[in-house]
Amino acid sequence: MPGKRLVIGLCASVALLTAACVPSEADVEDVVSYDRDTTMGRLQRDGDITIAMPPDLGPFGSIDGNGEPVGFVAELAAEIAAALRVDAEYVAASGEEALELVEEGEVDLAFPTVGITESLARQNNLSAPYWIAHKRLLVPSSSDLRTDADLGGRQVCQYEEERTRTDIADLVPDADVTDVSDFAECARALQSGSEVATAPDVYLMALANALGTHEIRGEQLSSSGYGVALPEGATDMRTFVNTVFSDLKSEGRWLEYYEEWLAPVARREDVNAPDLTLEEAATLWPNDLM
């Protein structure tokens, strides 16, 4: 939702955002106090962290009707704040806008919906990927469509991120493909005649959740990693975020959040938390398309 910024202040002392904001004495003792000269120390001294996250991606990450952040990304963001024992303020922003907010110093970190490429990794301070998105198909649950091989002659709505674009028309030349600039347009297209939508699965999960009549199918047509964007030069914060994510994965909480928020719509088999480094994720897209 480009251009829309919704700021929400929440207690993020507890990862699930549901318990009281007053931590127990034992919990406080478990929190590391960082040197004042570090990025983490500054955040602890200020007592809060500002995080940009998607406003409209349903169970992947969104702002609900009560103005609160919900979804898989919200859980990860709250874990970062909880590890610092600071309050979190959330700014609704996605894509390139979220990257710009980090660059301009308006937020402390962001979860941009921008696939990691080699040039993006060179130009930005990014964490290791917390999610690997796959471009797939969204079809009516009653449809006989199973894979991209079934798309010949079908009406297809396609939404793509500019940096990691893979044109379905190149794979299925006889498909009737309509490109859109906003993934919400695919929801309208599906309701007015298009038989299939194709996009990275973070968008398809949002559509499947909103429509309730469609499901994700097919093999992955492309893959790209999503990482957290951090201020330039804040390598200490990047290491900190990577450690938080590593702990989430090893302790099983990443999978718990996946099962709670994404499993009902993702339709993936044998799901595991990403174990790629930033450099490995970047090699999925060695050449930027922008």
C-alpha cells in the first residue's frame, strides 16, 4: 500500500503482544544490556524501537481493524523488540518505501517486501532471510488447474516485484496474461473473470485468506529471500537480528509462527525455516531487473 503510513505504539515486551507490559524480574535478568555505544544499547537507552512492516498482506503481515500489527512478520518483529526489552512502534510501509524509511532514518528497521538480489544486498544493510518466497499460482478451489502447464488459453492475472520479475508469459506463451501494478487488482480480476493469479506467495497468501474461495497450487516458478533492512553501518544490529532469528529457528518458534499464521493458506510441504545466509539468498537473483 504505497504511500500509506500508519504509526502504532505497542508494548512489545512479550513476543505475542498479548501479555502485560510489565516484565517479571526473572525475565529482566535474562535480557542482555548492551554497551551504550552500540545500536542495541542506544535502543535500550531510548526504550523503544520503530519498525516498518507491511500493512496489507493478511496472515503474512498486516495492520488489523483495531490498528494492531498481526501476522507472521508481526511475531518476528515483536521477538526483536522483546530481545531488547523495549517497546515497539510500528509504521505501515512495504516494498521500496520501507527501504527508504530506513535510509532516511525514520525507522530503526523494516520488513520490506522486496526480494533479495545481489545488488540489493550490496546497497542495503540486510539480515539473513527470514522467509523464502516462491512464485506460484492461485486458483479457485474447485478448479482443475494444477500447474503452470495447465495455463494455456487461460486468463492469468500477474503481479510481480520489479527486482525479481519472472514473466509467466515466457513459460506459457499461449496464456492470456494481464500484468497489474497492485496485487489487490488481482483480487478484483479473480472476481470478474480471470481464472488464475500468479505472484510471489506472500501476496497469494493474502489473497487466499481474503477471498476464502481460492488456494495456492503449482510448483515454485521462482524463489527470492526476504530479509530485515537496517541502517547503513549498523553491522552490530544486523548480527543481533540474525541471532534472534537463529534462536527462533533452533527453538522451534519460527515454525510455531508459521503453523499459526501461514500453514492454513501456504500449502507447502516439508516446511523448514530458511537456513540461507544473506550472500546465499542473493545468489538466487544475481542480476537485478530494475
